[in-house]
Amino acid sequence: MENSGTKINLLVFSPYYPPHRGGLESHAEQFNLNLAKHYGYDITVVTFNLPASQEKETIIIGDSTIQIFRVPALEIIGNYPLPNLFSASFWKVLNKLRKTSFSIVISRTRFFSSSLLAGIFAKTSKTPWVHIEHGSDHVHLDNPITNFFAYFYDITFGKVVLAFADQVVANSKASADFARTLCDRNYSIIYRGIQKEIIEKVLPSFSSREKFQGKKVITYLGRLIDGKGIADLIKSIKLLNKQNIICWIIGDGPNRNQLEKIVADLHLTKQVVFWGSLKNDEAISLIKVSDIFVNPSYTEGLPTSVIEAAFCSKAIIATDVGGTKEIVVDPKGITYFKAGDVEALVSKINDLLNNDVVREEVGKRALESVSHRFNWRDSLEQYNSLFLKILAKNKYTVKV
């Protein structure tokens, strides 16, 4: 369905955006592309220039335009960028945006400074503000000092974002429940979509698997940052003490050097492979030839990698955090362990590795559980309906 008449023009503040990789980034990109393609939205994206890329790019989809502005940023704490307020180009972009009339301002995840920027822009320009919340817990950082400041930011500025946005959309029930602990208000819940057809078309990377003949492959996909529990996965490989196990770590981030040191110290360099940041289809092709997918995270909103692994029919072992339990609703389609419990993770991996039939059945049930959920059609219908209601309330005329 397309909206006709006055065009809806969104201004989206996103802390990261592709080529930067992660669940938030993929949601933001696919959200924008699909709204432009199926609903005729014009969209302007403001994101931090990490990794460094061109300052501006334009994507044309039919009669719709997606403009992406990448503003200078500082990353004092890894994975938590701040705008470079001393850069003239930052203020140049902001001044240009102020000369444009937007229908709605959108922000993503309360603890990023981009959400605070979105709120300031929305309130000063008197534009409706919709915040999309991806998190379901306070930030977990290994350094106790930075962890304290992150927590303080969350209960002050993060709370302000949740309190003053005109509408807050949570990406899972867990995100909504946690948000209520910071600010008690009504939250909409809209699950993200996944490009199921694209995942189905990706060919398994048999060539990569052939290099490890006779091995069982355990895979992690995600950012290498605090709170993801990747060190726990590495330690479990050591405790398993089996030479026929290979662990693939797909992704990149500020903790990579630290994790590589752990691997070296544990003498696991022949068993743990760091693939770095890969394109989505490349990552999916590796998941498809894996035996087990593990998500050892300490905090999640709705982990995209777990959804993708389920669509690949993989046996999944994951921590029961955030919205993870909302993904595979069949209890026999996923295996859980308590975050930080390395011995439990070892036990769960052993159970699945020792029984091929059970492992395949778990993967099959995971696929069946997600096969008719997490699609962009349903997700976008809910978002479009929400936007129309907000605009009608603000007397913004949009013919449907």
C-alpha cells in the first residue's frame, strides 16, 4: 500500500549506519529502504561518520529519495560516538536540515547521543518525535568507571529521551518492559522485519567449510564489544578440550585485540578464527555451513543474528536475555544458558555436538518458529499506521 497526496518526509537520527555493521544498522537501513519503496516516503538520515565514508550520499527509489548525511564524530568510549561539536561541517549539516520541513523525526536507542540530538531538533522545530528503542538493559562495559558514566547517562539523558518523545516504539516486549523502569508510559511494540527471501537465496560457503574437514563449527556473529560475552564463548572452546571443534567469530569492534589476546593466551589460535566484518550475505553463507550458532550476550534488545540463524535452520544456543525468548517461541527450537555461566555453555555445546539428530531437529524447529514472523510487510504496516495517526493528530494532511 502506498500513501498518496502530501509526501511523508522523515528525518532519521541513527548512531550508526551501513557500512557500519550491526543489528541496529541493518534495521535502520532496511526500514528506510522499504518505507521508500513500498510507501513512497522521502527520508533523510543523519549518522556519525564511523567508519569514515563520504559526507553525503543519495539513493533514488522510484519517486522517493533517501539522503544520508554523515557528520563528524568522536568515539571516546568504544561503540558510543559523540558528535564533534567543534567541526564546522557538523553545524553546516544541522543548519541545512533546519531549512527543511520534516513530517516526523526518528531516533534509535536512548543511550546514544544521536537520540538526544533528535529530541533537541524535534522540539525546537516543533516536529513530532518518534523514538525506536532497541535496548533492554543498561549498558554493560568492562571498565567500571566508564560503566558508571554510561549508567549515569542512561538514567538521566536516556530517561529524558523516553519521557519526551511523542511516541516510543520498542522492538521487543523485553525492551518495553525495561524502558518502563526508566520512564513509565505507554510503549508500542513492533518487531523488526527480516529479508527472508534474501537469506534463502544465499548459498552455503562450502569452500570455507572444506578447509576444516572433520571439524564441528561453532559460530558467533555480532559486534566485538563489551557485554556480548564473546570471551565466555572462547573460554568454553578451551574447556571443551576437543581438537575437532572450530569457532568462527564473525564481526569486528573495539574489543577485537583483547579477544585475540585471550585466544593466544589460551593457545587456541588454530581453533578460533576471526573473520572480521563481512557483508551480510557472506556472514549468512558461513552460518549455513556451521553446526551450532552461539549468542553469549549479557544484554540484548532483539538480537538480529539469532533471528538470522533461525532462518538458516541452525541449532542455537543463547543466553536468556532481553527479547531473545521472543524470537524462537518453540522451547525445543533453541537452547538457553545463563549469561556468564561458561560451564553451562560447555555442557549445552557438548549435548548438541554429541547428537546429530537432536541438533538437526532443534534447527528445524527454530526455522518453523520464525518462518511466518519477523517480516517487513507486517512491520511496515504497523509503522505506517502509527505515523499516519501521529500526523493526523498534528493536523498534517496525508491522503491514503
